[in-house]
Amino acid sequence: ELDSDVVGMCACKEELGYWIARKAWGRGIATEAARAVIDRYFADPDVTAMPSGHAPENARSGRILGKLGFRYTQDELRPSAAHGNDIVIRAMALTRADWAAHRKRLLPHLEPERLFLRPMTKTDAPRVAQIGGHPDVARMIFRATVPWPVDVVETFLHQWRWRGQLGFRLGVCRKQTGALIGTIGVGHPDDGHVKGQPDVFYFFDLAEGRQGFASETVAAFTEAIFAHFAPASLGADVFHDNPASMQVLRKAGFKKTGDGLATSAARVEPAPVSVYRLNNPDLK
């Protein structure tokens, strides 16, 4: 469902299958739904592989299956109710080993030296509200207010939940205690200053400052984003009165590309920002 409307179906009986209404294409819904079904399927320890496939003219579905870890096996003739006759299907399969390797590569398992990153849930809202709602933190980010109501943060976390594609936030936690000390995220590809090249954003508990946690997180996170999603570059906006964040970005390799104005829910008026960008080191 999307906004309470049924926009598709996804299931696995003899093989993985799905359909998504055309109005909902291009939003990662098929990938998100299929990943949930796949994980449920492999929860059975006796299954060794999941079959699927697509018609040759349905390259979009082939790309989705490839993203999920499926590999081509052979072409087959299968009956089609819509066509009224047999059609060629490009058969694919996802082995348990490929599924396990694919899951291991997903970003929520990212672990810098002293920290680990994980998806956030509704139960994290009070802590995120506490960190982001601090007056000296809220004015440096864009969405937070002072105070930042927990119910508003719950909606915020749901909107930015991990779904296996760009446009998400992760919680940053200490390895020793598991305590949530901040968040880091990446925007949707078309929401940054350069179309198709998303921005990164982060904030941390002020009590955890001057320990290098932000630098450690930004360096590991941007490296993982480039490896996993391969954008041409990543951007970031920093208010001029936030020199500590500028230093974090420079240490991670970001270069200043210009200045502008930005609004913050915790500021009365728009304020000047510096715009930074980090190019993908793997692209020539």
C-alpha cells in the first residue's frame, strides 16, 4: 500500500512474482516489497534457492531482480493468460548464498572503528528528539524545532526509514554501549543541488563532541554510499556559523563549491550556507 491505496502485489508460491501500478513506478516499491518477501522465504532453513524471471521486453523487472541478487539461468517457454499462448521467459534464480552475501553488503551493517550504524525505528524517536531538539543542534540542521516533539520525530523517522535505496537515515551508535549518539543520512537523488547527485546530512549529541565521531562516521558512510549506489558525487550544505561541520566535511575530502541561503525550522530567517561536494573517487 502507498498512502492507503493498494498499488501492487508481491508474493512467492512457486516463484517470486510481483506487479506494481504504473502510477507508482520509479519509487523503489517493487524492490522494497520483494526484499521483504525474499527475507521471509529464506527464513525457512530448508530452501536453497528462489526462482523468478521476466519477459525479455520487461527490462525494468530484470533490473529489479538483478539488484536483489538474482542471476540468469535459462530461457523458458511458459503459458501466459494475458497473451493467450506460450511466451519466452528469461528465468532467474537467487541462491541462499547470494541472498546472504547481498544482505551482508547492505548499508545498515556499516561499522566504523568505534561505532555502528543501524536503521532507526519509532522507539528511537525520544532520543532523536532530545539530540536534534537541542537549541545549538536544531539551528544547524533543517527540520528540527526547539523543542522537537516526539510524535513529529516519529513521522520524520518513518519518512527517512531504510528501504534499500537512496533517501534514508541511519542511527549512529557507540559499539561499547549501543547508545544512539547521532544520525547520518543521504537524500533522494534529485533533491540535491545537482540533479542525480544527492546530499548527505548528519547531527550528533553535543555531549559526544570533540572525539572525532562525526569525522569517523562521515568518512565511512560516504565511502559506503559510493560503493553501494555509485553516484557521481555527494553534496552537503553547512551554515556559516557551523565551522566544526565544515572541518568534518573537509577532512572527508569534500570541497567547497559555493555559497547560498538556506532555511532552518529553528531559525527566524534564512541564513548563509556554504555548499560542499565530494566526487566519486571511482569515476574518472
